[in-house]
Amino acid sequence: MNKHILLSAAFIISVTAYGQSTLAFNQVKLVSTVETVPTGKVWKVVSAIGASTSATQNSSSYSTSPSLPSDHIILINGNSAAIISSIGLSTSYSGAGSSSSSQFRIATAGKETCTELPIWLPADATLAAGSNVSLISVIEFDVN
């Protein structure tokens, strides 16, 4: 019986001692160049700021497909992660006449989401803005 009590007490102490850490808000950061998550911290990457890269293509050919816009890239530990958040294709017709033979097509394409935000980064991970991204919004937490 005493053995069971000692084992139970040892289990409770070990769970308490090695339980999950708590996070405490530290600061909000805007990252553009390569930065490293400091020891004892974690980063929550919440958004990326960059120019719109929608592609519009004018064509008199009804079989021409528009090209997709350029990727928005962030770099995590030197690896590219595409982070586009919309998809779509719209087509409209414009021109002088009312028949389709005298009009031209305007098609606009969007891209799919490749990497969902937010992304959590552990200590010692690196983060930088890549192509079509000027700033990355990050929330930094202390790990207690």
C-alpha cells in the first residue's frame, strides 16, 4: 500500500515538474530581414504584408488562359514557404460591338493558399521576408 502511495506521489510530482510551459506576451514585431527567434521565446507569425500580384491578361482568343500571379514567399530556416490567401478566376468581356467576335476577354486569376497562417516558430528558428513580401507581423511570447 505504501508503495502505491509513493508511486502515485512520484507520478504527480513528475507530471507537475515536467508539465507544459506557459506563454507570456512579450512584444509585436515586424520582420523584414533575417531574424532569429531568441532562446526562451516562441514566435507566432500572424500575417505577411506585400503588394498585390493579381494577373490580368487581355486576349481576343477565347482559348487563352490567364497566367497565375506571383507567389508571396516567407523564408523559414532558409526554406521558402508560399503564403497566398485567395483563389479565383473571373472573366469579363469588353469591346466596341455587341457580338463576342468584336469583343476581347479580360481574365483575372488568383492563387491558392499554400501555407496557412499562423505559424509557430520555436527558439533558434530564422524568419525573413521573401519575394513579394515586405514585412512579416510576428507576436513574440516568453516561454515560462
